[in-house]
Amino acid sequence: MKNLLKDSILNIKKEKSKKGILFSVLKTIDEPIFLPSFDEEIEILLEKNVSLHLLERETSEKKRSYRLKEGAVLHHNFLSFCEGGEEQREILLYRNACWEAAYADFSFTSHTLNINCILEEEGAKGFFHLSGLGRKETKKVFNINFIHKAPNTESIMENYGVVRENSSLSFIGTSFIQQGAKKSKAAQIAKIMIFDPKCQASASPILKIDENDVLASHAAAEGKINEEHLFYLMSRGLKEDEAKRLITLGYLNPITTFIFDDEAKEEVRKNIMERI
Amino acid sequence: MDTLIFRNLHVSVDGKEILKGVNGTIHAGETIALLGPNGHGKSTLLSVIMGNPKYRVTDGEILLDGKNILSMHVDERSKNGIFLAMQYPSEVPGVVNADFLKAAMNAHREEPIKLFEFYKEMEKASSKMSIPMDMATRYLNEGFSGGEKKRNEILQMMLLKPSLAMLDEIDSGLDVDALTMVSQAIEEMKDAKRSFFVVSHYARLYHLIHPTRAMVMINGKIVLDGDPSLIERIDHEGYEWIQDELGIQIKKEEMTMNSTSIGTCGVKESLNRKEEK
């Protein structure tokens, strides 16, 4: 996989900007591109109707922003297995642009992620899928905002998490449909499975709606493992630990559906297996 | 399994007694029909034998070949040959059907099953139950129709080969063809060492699987234990005659409303503390 910072990639223009580095993607790139951690702010611009698969492996404390022009599509994977810190991401979507993101966080370090996705023009779509694990003493906060500014925009957020030991996990999702964003759709699901007596979980899928003609839904659930599911699996001979493990895997594994790179997908599976 | 005996079984759920001294014996090779009006404890008895922790056994014992299984975990009961095809099988999101089946089969074996052997067995059972192989890659029972769920239960029974298969309203939600398919699978699995304990409201299933005995449960007790002619009589006359002949007042099923909760929408927060005992 080519490295956005180190390799020279055909159809990606790199230039210095006021804040850091600006990468302009001029044409669709078929192979996935890797963006590592970096000390400067990074801005990525997808030109009209361009498509890009972008993989970010380590967290970066410097702000990163992404601008998708008309009809552009960004398939965006974030994998976090070791680094912690606070991340800030801004995504700006123009007419009919689409941002499809999956975030797999199985690190053993505390972590805060702030994402603002602005659906600036008509027909823009944003999808965010998260699978997160809290272990040991870690504190993880995921603050995800979708702001609908134009009609016929759509956002879907699905946040799934598991907390164990003394860790804490917080999902704060906000879908804000502004006045004039008619016929927009927003949906949020936030679910956290709690394993141990001292861990903490908080799931807040918030809807702010300033327009009448919209479709919006939100759901939150947190609790212990479903006793009926456990009984069902154990009634087929699975030991309690094994049944719990299978159910937990089932909770976190679906994120792999959204990981586009096979190697990364396998790495996520391996980390889920090893770390739960 | 040679025998399963339940003796003076008293069972409560949420403080309400459902089984009020149930007695019965299942011998190897028998197919027993368990009948009774709705809400009188048939499913509870099956769940208790399987070990559902929702139910509290307040008195009595369940002996599998002389060994009290009440102290056994659910998985141990399964490994001892007990199987329950559930009336409402759980949908378990994210758990892939094939992964679950393989884990279940491995739980009943000393050595893990080889992948090729597993697929061969699964293909054979799936084909018998007319379950497309792509269902193996779907999540366990999620999005399955009522009939698919029931056929998936029978598929599991075929793969796990229990010595006591308890089938709780396995015919509900099945069309005529699927009912024939399920009953054929049951018939083919019958042997001198395997027993079936089958709950159904309809004689149609019983006609296809030929029970050797019938039990009738009323008001949380088995009030009749006899030959299969009981099935025909109940099918034609209902349960009223039992009331008259045995002098038992049959309690009507209680219709209760679900509890309602009013709270803030969409926000969940908990500081998980140790529950006070």
C-alpha cells in the first residue's frame, strides 16, 4: 500500500499550505492509500467525482481535514491498536459527495476522538461505523457530529463498544439538521456491552432538529450480555466463557465489513480475538 | 441416556410458581407428546430440564440416569445429551451461523472437527432441511423467517445428535412441506437410545412422528400419562373432559399487560456499580 507522505503518487498533488500540507486528489485512485501519523496539520481535497480509499493506522494529535467536492467519495478507515491521545477531524461534503468511515479502536490507551462532518450541499451523505473496546484503566471518548446544512442530505452513525475492567467508554453522537435541510435523514445507534462491575459506559445519541420535513431516529442501549443469548449458546454445549466470547466477537466483528483492505481486515479480526 | 426422571418439581419465575410438583419419566427410545392448554407450564418444564437460569427450582429433582442434573450448568446438560429446540430461538446479532455450529459441534467432541468434515456434515443437514448453504454465513437466526428458525433448530439437532431431544412447538410457523421435512428428520433420527419429548398443540405433527406415549400438563402438574390415544381425544374434544372426569378446575391463561416505562429518549448512561444484594 502506498504511503501518502513518503511515496509520490500519480494524480495526487502535494503542496505546502498555511496550516500544514495540502494533498489534492485529482483523479480516482484505485489502490488504497495509507496516511501515517504526522507532526503537521493535513488537509485532503478530493476533486469532483474522484474516489479514494484512505487508511489511517495511528492516531494523530494534529488536526486533519477532508474536503470532498461534488460527487467525490472517500472510503475512510481508521485503525487504532496502540496509540492514544486526542484527535480532531473535520469533513466537509459538497453536492452528492459521500464519506464512508469505519473506525476500529482496540488500543489499551486512553483516547478522545472529535469528528465534525458537515453536509454542506444537497445530496451529501456521511456514514460512520465504530467498534471500540475499553480495557484496563483506559478512558475513551468518541464525539461524533453530523451537521446537515442542505436538503436531501443523509447521515448514519453506528457505534458499538465493549467495556471491561476499570475502563470507561463514552459515545456522544450529535445529528444536527439545520433549518432548510428538508427531506434529510439522520439515524444513530449506540450500543455498549458492559462486562465488569467497575467499568463505566455512556451512550448519548443526540438529535437536534430545526426542520420539519425530515426523517430522524436514534437508539441507545447499554447493559450486560443478553442472558437469553447466553442461554441459547450454552444450550448447544458452549461453555459460558466461550459463549460470551462469541457474543462479544459478534458485537465487534461487523466493523470488518467496512474495512476495504484485506490485510487490515485480518489485523482487525486478530486484534478483536486477542484483546477481548 | 437410559432414563430421565423429574420428581416433585416445583418451579417459580419472578416469584410466581409455574410448576407445582411435576412428576414423570422418559425412557430411552420413547417419543413422548406433551400436551396441555396454553400457559400451564409445558415450555417451562422443557426450559427447566435444559437449565434456563430464568427459572428457579424451589423443590424436587431431575435425574438423568440417576444423576441429579439440577447442579449442572446448561452446557454440561447439553454435553450429557440434552437438547432443546426452542419455541422462540434467539436472534444473536454478529454471531455467524457456521461459527456457532462449529463451536457447538466441537463442544461435544474430544478433538475439534476438521473443516472439511464440518462442511460435509453441515451440507448434508442443510440439504435435508432445505436450508441454503448461504444461511451458514448469516448471523444466527437474525432475519430468519419463523419457519427458517425452526428448521435451523432441527439442523442443530441433527448435527449435535442428542440422546434426549426436547422440541417446543417446533411445528409453529412451518408450512406443510416444512412440517413434513421436520417430521421426517425426527423419524430418521429415532433409535433405541434416543428419546423425544415433544410439545405441540396439533395432532398433525404427532400423526407424522408417532409418539409412544402422551402426557397432559394442567395447572403446572402432569395430570395424565398414558398411551397416544390421548392425543386424538384432545384433538377432538379439547381439555374440558379432563375437567369433568378428573375433577380438575382448569385455570384460564392470565392476560397481563407489559410494563410501561416513561423516560428520556435515546440517552443511556450508567455508572456500573456492584448491585446491592
